Amino acid sequence: MKKSIKLILSAVILCLSFSPSLFGEVTVRLTSGEFEPFMTKKLKQYGILSHIAVEAGNKVGMKIEYGFFPWKRSIILAKIGDWDGSIGWGYSSEREKFFFYTEPIYKETVVIFHLKDFKFDWKTEEDLQDITIGVTRGYLDEEKFRKMKENGKRINYDVTSSDFLNLKKLMAGRFKIFPCNKNVALKLIKENFSAVIANKVTYHPKPFRITPLHILFSKKVKKSGKNTALFNEGLKKLKESGRYDQMWEDFRQGKYNAE
């Protein structure tokens, strides 16, 4: 009799170990930076990417909570395990040493902004030499330009803490070009600068990079491997349900505007 009870208990425990939702919600805490209109404290659901992550988590019993910090601090807090992970990062071999990557939640397009009175064109990385460049701290671009410089390219870049500050510097002539997510920069320009000043800025049509963005789960946190797999399952279910595409349609129709 005792042996049967033990077998039953073992079977129950085994089943529960593969069904996190039976324990209640699995809560994960993610850091984020300001990346309006995709991730921001200012908008409903903290923006479309934040909401996609939440709904993907809901599909598998994962509750996601956010904390907003400057981008550099966001990834450091996740790296050391103070937070479970961070949302909205592109792949780099350096980051992979410290994080598990989920499947992509979004593919961003980064273009190079410049003032219209600066005659700018480029086809290869060599064309970026001898031009002063603005870079946002913590982004892939910082690592990219650093490696180009280490490889002997004549790259001169200035690192600043936010896209908004970099746009201010660009308009003030502190540097000549600034790579930024197209939608993010255009929204910042529209909302923070006069029409006269905004009209002085343009961007080159050739993408500087097209980068899938992921959630990173810290390897310092014990359950991060399982959480990565669980989130990927939820994201797959969200896409298969059609909800993922509907959320992007809502985004295009302005349904994520500030409350």
C-alpha cells in the first residue's frame, strides 16, 4: 500500500514538473529601456513589444513584470541576475556568454539619420570612415563600431545614453550621422522638435542593419533555460492563434497610443 502511494505521488510530481501553470503562474521580471513606440512606460501595455511578450507568456502561465532603466543598466541588471532577463535585444556573441535567447519577437530596421545639408551616401562600411557618428550606449551599433575601429577602420563615434539625446546632438551638429531604429527616431523627432527643426533631418534609405530582437534570460538565474523554452512555446501559440498578427494590426491603427 505504501509503495503504491509513493508511486502515485512520484507520478503526480513528475506531471507537475512539466506543467508550471499547475503551480500557479510563473513570474519573470524583465528589464526594459525606453524604445517608443515599441517599449515605453508612456503607452498602453508599455507598447507593442512589451504587450506581445506578456500575451505570449499568458499562453503558458508565465506572468511578466517590467522595470524600466537606461539601456546599459537594463542589460547589466539582467546579466548579474538581479532581474530574470531583459527585453528587446539583438544577438551578439558577447551577450550569448551571459544569456539564453528566446525566439525573435520583432525584427527592427535601423537606418542612418543625418541633416539634409550634409550630403551623405553610403554603400559599404568603408564609406562610414572619417565621419563623426552618434551611437546609443548599449546598442549593437556600439559594439559594431568598436570592432570596426579595432580592425583598422577610421571610425570616430560618440556614445550617448539615449536616442533622444543623440538626435539633439545631431541637430546641434555634434556629429554627422546617427544610426537608429527608423520608427523610434521619427516618433522622437515628431514629438520633441519643432517642424522647422524636424524638417532639417532625413535618413538614408539603405538599412544600416535589420536585426531580430529577443528576450534575454540571464544565465545567472537558475530557471532561465526552462523559462526560455516556456516563453518560446507561448510565442509559438500566440502566432498560431492569429493574435500576434492582430496585435500588429492594432499597432498600425494607433491602438497603443497613450492612455
